[in-house]
Amino acid sequence: MTDTITRGLIPLPLAAARALLLAGGIATAASAFLAWTWTSEFPGDLTITGYPGGLQWLTFIAGLLITVFALAAYDIPGLRALIPARNNAPLVLTALGGFGVTWYTIVSIAAELGGLANLEPGGWVAAIASLLPVIGAFALPETRTANAKGNVKAYLAKPDRIPAPAPISPWVERAIITLATIVGLAVFTYGIDTEYGELFVGYLIVVVFAVWALHTAGLMDRFSRIVARNRSFTLAMGFAAAIAFPFTQTDDHYANIGVNILIFGTVALGLNIVVGLAGLLDLGYVAFLGVGAYTAALVSGSEFSRFSGVHFPFWAAALAGAAASLIFGVLIGAPTLRLRGDYLAIVTLGFGEIFRIAVNNMDGESGPDITNGPNGIPSIPDLNFFGFNLGEAHDIAGFTIGRFANYYLLMVLIMAIVVLVYTRAADSRIGRSWIAIREDETAATAMGINGFRVKLIAFALGAALAGLAGTVSAHVTYSVVPTPYQFAGSTPPNSAFLLAAVVLGGMGTVAGPILGAALLYLLPEKLVFLQDKSLLAFGIALILLMRFRPEGIIANRRRQLEFHETGQLDVPETTTLSGEPTAVTKAGA
């Protein structure tokens, strides 16, 4: 099979295409300093000339990314390393990102203010400037194989094989990880701190296209290799960034979002044991979170508790919640885990609904007086550690840490314990048995693995981790009611969102479910302006991600190879886009 280098989708000379891309990136960044509208009624105040505001900052950042990658395409020393894959996909994606956020802003101004007449000349300049890089990017030639000729997806595909980088010092690798951690913390903090929905949508557009561009450029693969060689240091930096987050906040409301993301992420990580490692589809997993929350509420000293005279210290309440969830996991799993596939999913869905209905009826009238029925158990007191009341604000090194920030730091500690349990379990003999059961239960059983026992351990361990998170959730919210513990709803946590967090983030990984939980919690929180259309937007995003990244955002290597072998990554099987034979082809030769 021979490669043919053809012109781009838009017939322009190569020099003109590159110049248009570079000039368009500079013009896009510069247009952010112009006034886009005449009135400050649009969020962010885009009326000031000489200083960007709101969504204009995102256009400025997108323009800088376009400019940097355009300069890298000229093989400028120091910038050439930004595109190790030697393809045009990063140029196309950054151009589309700048175009998307700019035109989204223009359309939003027209929609909210009542027409395009509300645009200042700067808005029109920005719209035209952001279009220029798109034209230049699609005019660049692309190396294609015969079966990919004329396919737009050739621009967005990444080669199978990227040249290995030159060896670098371990200290340099750790400096790269540190820098990536700082940038990641800044990006995450900006996303949480967005004050209105339009800004968050623009943020998502820029981040999605920027990360996609880095992936197709090959930088993500190189960074993954660095992380693989420095796993312990990377994990430490990740937790250091998590601890630093509340110190970047001036409003405790955002710390509240952070602690709920960690609770949601901890539960998703427990579900990842069941779904991602053992391959068991559990549709009622949120019930284990509820078991832990109700257990903690009953024994933490609430005056409305059935056992109001009982007040366990937190460590005892946490162990009680985890133990209660573990017991329920065993009781539910023992009679049902001999089922497989859809039958198991239906049974677990039934368990989730039974739990919600049961706690709703345990009010002393429809059933025993335990959970106070639909009123739940309110007035759960704040935690107190050695005289340190988590419900009060504290000054630490000149920073004021509020109530939710205190609980956030507690959840970081619990998350560290959960990650340790997960990684040790996944790397153990039982973890390898889970993976064998997931891949082929019949073959695993034939090799001597006790499938029922292995699945029951996964079910029980996942339930215990969810119950542990539930104990903190009860204290954070001050009360526990039956309403949140359902299969599906508009806001997390519920079983559908938990499962989506695992699948979208990346099954079988540590960071994947946590990232998926963060995204799925932020989307309903930030897209309030969409009202009843927020689930529609989420569904569209889900479809797009499953089409272009079916293995999840942070892919398990095994799953990534499975999708690659079936052609899901849109890469030819025998040659890469650069025309080099794949490892399989070389072996066959």
C-alpha cells in the first residue's frame, strides 16, 4: 500500500495555509482586547477595549494555542517537540477550539441581547479572525493511505507509533510532572470558579479541544510514559494538588463543590472495582452509599435519630458505615452473583429501588421506626477531631479555611486510603482474578478460579468503599433523606451517573472515575441556565465521547488496544499516517 500526499480539503498553497494559520491565531488572540458588545448586560462585561473580560479570556488562550502550534509546524527550535507525531491534527483541533469558543460567544450575545445588532465591530473582527485558522488548517496537506484519502477523520487521527523521545534526566521528568500538576490545578480551579453557565461552556470548549490536540500531537503518550516511570511521585503530586485546592478559594461554596466531587469520586472508584475490574454491571450501587450515610446518621448523635443517645466518634461511625455496607453487599451478592449479564443488572437495579422504598417507609407507620421515613434524619452534628471542629472556620498560615474546606481535606485523606486499597487490590492475586473473570469467566473458572468467591469479594469491597464515603456525606449535608438514592435523576449522585462516571472516565483506572465524577458533578452544577435541557446536552456529549473516545477519557491500556484492534481509532491496520509500518506489519514481514 503506498501513501499519497495530497492537498488539504481547501485548495491553497502550503506556504499560504501556514501563514493563514499563524496570522489567524495572532488575530484571534488580539481580537480579545476589543469591545465585542455595547452593553454590560451580557455576563463578563465584554464592552471594554484594551482588557479582555469573561469569555474573551478563553478566546485569547485559544488564540495563543493556535499560534504556538502554528509556529511548531515551522520546525522552530524549541517548539518542534510540541508535535512529536508530525501530523496536522493539533493544528486543526486548536483552530476549531478557537473558532468554537469565539462563535459560541457571538451567538450567545445575539441570543441573550436580542440580535446581532448588539455586536460592536470588535465582535465581528473576532468572528472573522477565528475563521482564518480553520481555513488555514484544513488547507494543510495530510499524509494519507489509500483507504483514508478524502476522509476528514484523517486530520484527527493520531499515528499508532510515535518516535521515542531522547532519554532525559529523572529530575527533568519530575519537573515536567510538577509543571503539569500546577497547570492541571489551575485549569480545574478555573473551571470550578466559573461564575455563570456561558463561561463554563466556553471553558469546556477550549479544554476539550486543547486536550484533544495534545493527544493527537503525541504529547499525552509521552507524558504517560513519564508518569509510568514515576508513579509514586505522580501520585504524591496529585494529592499535593488536591490539598492545595481549598487554599486557592475565597468562597467556601466552591469548596462545597470540591468535597461533593470527592465523595462522588470515591463512590465511583468503589464501583470501578465491580464494573471496571470484575466486569459486573451494578445498577443499584448508590444504595451502598445510602447504607453508609444512614448508618452514620443513626450513630452520630442526631437528636432525630432512633438511637439519639448514641454518639460514636467519627472513626467508629466510619467503620460502622463501611461495615454495614459490606454486610449488605454480601447479603445481596451471595444469592445473586451466580447470575450474569442483564440478569445481574436487573437484580441490582431492584436492590437499589428496594433500599430507597424501604428507608422511605421506615417511619413508624408504614414500617418500623428507624429512618424517620421521607423526613430523613436531620441535625447531624459536625465532626470534631481532638478539639478541631470541622464545622467552624479556621485560620491556617494566613488562609481562612471554612466548613466545607475542612470536610474537603478530610475527604482527601479518605480518598488517599481508598486509592491505596484500590491499587493494592488491583495489583494483587485477587485483582488479577477479577480481570480474568471480566475477560472470560468460563475460561477463568476452567483455570481454577472460584468465580463466585472472587465476584463476591469485589462486590463486598466496592460496597464498603461506598459506605465509607457515605459516612462523610451525612455530616457534610447535615441530614440524610431517601430522595437522592435512586437509579436516575437530574443531579448526582445516583446509580446512572455513577456508572457513567466510571465508563466515561475510563474503566479499570484510578484517575478515570475521579475525573468522570468531577465532570458529571460540574455539568449539572454549572449548566443551570439550560434548565431542563441540561440532560440533553449531557446526552449529546456522551454520544460524542463514545464515538471518538470509546475507551474513556483516561484509557486503560488493555481496553485501548481492544478498540484499536477493531479500528475504533480510525487508524489503518497496516500503516500509520506517516507511512511507517506498524509493529504487526514488521513482525509479519
